[in-house]
Amino acid sequence: MKTFRFTLREGSSAHLLVNVMQEPMGFFGPVKAPALIHASAGGFMFCLESDTFPLGTRLLGKGFNVICSYMYPVGGDYRFPQVVIDMMKSIRILREHADEWGIDPDKIVISGHSAGAFICMATGNLWNRPDMMEAAGCTGEEGKPNAMVLGYGPMFCGQQTDDGLVYVPNGDLVGEQTPPTFFHHARQDKLVSVYQTISMLDAFEKAQRPYGCYISSVGDHGATGSINRTLNPDGTVGPCMDDWFDCCWRFLQNHLGLEKLPQPAPMMSVAPGADGGDAATPPPMPAFSPMKVPEGSAPVTPADMPLGKPGSLHMPFNIGFWDKDFTVYE
């Protein structure tokens, strides 16, 4: 396995971590394989490469050859729409290295959990806007994702920009440019209401865009992205990724035209640290600058959050403060 690190923006911590397995070999020679870029959960406050591994290792077993992590800036350094531009640059990087890394440039999947799902959804909606394309160095479809896998994301969400707060209603931005998307969510999510996903399904249907979905009847925030099941306080058994992965894989097969793939590649392993330490040692938590209270915000309690209310989808950028004064991103 080869690993690479790409800085995405000068003066920012944004970077892309690329893990390339051996060149896929078929019966008649080299075969181009799909690739994945994952954006971590973390409430816009932290970002971990380990969040990529559950889905990434499963896709490696299906013949994907390149698994990447988009490490976005967090806390006070987080900015929209720069994160969308970063993701577009990441997709462009894979296409520029497609021959070198054995990637099929028409089969690049992006995935995300929670905050990362928002970043991916916004990318899927905005990749063809002229200002985004120019900022990402794209002249055509270099920054376009071919499919998306999104879990428990705040799809209608306040965002911090260089100029203040904006409210990004991803459902209103879905159009013919939006790639096929598979959603997963737990109905009992107390942090990001399942109505966030249900409203996106409605938006996809109205726009006649391909979608698939798994909604667990039990489980709290993040449960559907878990490797292992948990026992819930009410005695029910929580969901995990195994409940929906096969369905998601068939969805990707259908919409990416995946018929036959190379033999499974070796499982990913954690690379040794820079100091040559034990490869099994987990990476340190990333450092980030504290998130400041956005202007025009007011303190809120969990009871104030509009969860479980289909007519009220706006989620604040800072989970501890409600965005009272904001503009709507169109």
C-alpha cells in the first residue's frame, strides 16, 4: 500500500489522505477500479481518519483500489463553501492520478457521516457552479462525484462563512447535477432528526434523481455507521453498517455500472507513525482552534432543537447556539 498527503488550501489545515492499494489486475491485465473519498463525522469540531475505515475496508473487499480521507478544517477554522471547494479539489486529484493509481475516473464515490455527510451533499449539489469550479481549478466535470453514501447528516444546516452565517437548505439545491445517493439514518436520532434524511428523499424524488435509503427503527445518532451493534436503554438492539451495506453495494453497482471488479485487495492497516512507533498505536486527536459563538446567535438547550418536527429543519452551525440572524444560501 502507498500513502500520499495533499494540501488542499494554503494557510489551512485542509488536506487529503490517499491510500492506494496495489494496481488491480484482471485476467487480461490491469483493471481500473472505483475509489472512495470519505468525510468524517465530528460536528464540525473534530475530524478523524479512522471514521473512513468501516466503509472503506468493506469497499476494498469489493474491489475498490483507492480509499481517501478528506480532513477538513474544524472549530474556528471551518468555513463554507471552502469545504465544498476542498472536496472538489480532492475529486480532481484522483482523476489526475487515475492512470497512476488504477482508478476508473467515472467511478469516484464520496461518503460522509454527520457533518461530513453535509459537506458531501453540498458538494453533490454545487460542484457545477461556475464560482466553485473556478476556485477548485475545474473547467468541466473534474470535481463531480459519481455517487454518494451519506449517513445521518444535518442536510439543512447553518454554516460559518468568511462573512458570517448562512443557512444551507440542501434539499432546495438538488437538481439534475446531483449524483445518485444512498442515505442511512436511525429513527431515534436525538441530535440530527431523521426528518433531515426524509426531507432529502422527498427532494430527490421531486427532482427525479436516483436515491436509495436505509432507516433503522431503533438507534441514536451515528448508530447506522457503527461497526458493532449496541444494546439500547429500552432493550432494543441497535443497527450497524452490516444492516445496509449490501443494499448500498447493489445501489452503487446499478448506478455506477459495476459488473465485474478485480479480486479483493488486502485489508487496510494503520501506517506507522512519523516517529517509527507501533503501527497499532492510534493517531493522536487533531488540534483545532475553539469555535467562537457566531454573531447573531443565542444559547439553546436540546429541548429547543427542532428535532422530530417535519416543518422545522434548520439546524444551527454551533450546536450550543441558535443562529438567529442568517441569510439563506441559494
